[in-house]
Amino acid sequence: MKAPEFENIDPGVRAVVLITVAIAYPAWSFGFEIGAYGRLFYEKVFVTWSISTALLIILLMMPREHLQVPRIVWFATALPSLWLIFAMAARAAPDEPLFTHALTIMGFIAYLACFPYVIYMSISIAYPDLLRIKRMRGRVGITAMIAALFIFGYVIGINHPHLLTCEDFRVAGNHVPDNCTVADPGPGL
């Protein structure tokens, strides 16, 4: 089915929609996990690592004469791999709190900054015309939407006992938070 009204949408607006939708769930999920569990689950950083590493490998394989990659792109695509290396090293030195804190900060940066940037870069490589957002309003809108989804996820995460039961977490295959509501699950969602 064709939606003819969507054909005439400005490429800048298309970019805002695409980037926001691509980053919406990760932003929400990150906020929810921090709110409900007080921590970020490892698989979130591994998702970031796999996507960033895929883009890094693609960039390394592209012919250099046609590619001028800004340093920030190399940093954003390499940081999740550095995090992974440091995470393995942290196992060897588990009693070093400074190392553990640095690792946590790297994980947050990798997820909060690198992941959205890698999505942005992937879209700009695949559809460069789409990202010619001339108005600052579009960029601010994307940032505001992602921040709002993170905050909403966090608030819902903190207040999960009012929305979800222990059984909801169990059925989803998630860790059951200590403060979940033990109740009849009802018909479910």
C-alpha cells in the first residue's frame, strides 16, 4: 500500500524521523533498566559494540581515496571495542575501584554517545541526502526526543511496581527486580 502524502516530505524531516525511530527503543530501554534495576545490562553495551564494530570494519574496508572519515567517527566506532578489552582486563583486576569506575563511564559513553552517533553515521553513509538537516530545530528535536524517552523509561523503571508484576518480568525472561509487585498477572498485555 502506497502512502502518497509521504512522498513529498522534506529529506531533513525524513532524517529526523529515521534517526529518532532508530534510537527510540535503545533510549527507552536504557532508562528503564537504570530505573528498575539501578544498572545497565551487559547486552545493551554488546549491542552497541556489535553495531559500532560492524561500521568500523566497513570503514576500514572502504577505499581510502574516496573516504575522509572524521576522527570522531573512528573514536565512536572504536570506543565500544576498547570498552570490551577493558572489561576483560577488569576481570583480571577486580579489586581496582578506579578501573571499575572508568569501565562504567566508558560503557555509559559507548551507549549514550557512540550508539546514537554510529546510527547517525550509518544513515549518513547509506543515505547522505537524507541527513542534510539544515535547521538546528531538527537536531534539537532528535536530542530532545531521545532524552525524553530515556527520562520516561527511567521514571517507568523506578515505578515498575505500579505497572508490572514479578510474573511480567519472569515471562519476559528478565531478571525479576527485588521490589516487583507479587500479584495475579491477569490477562497480560
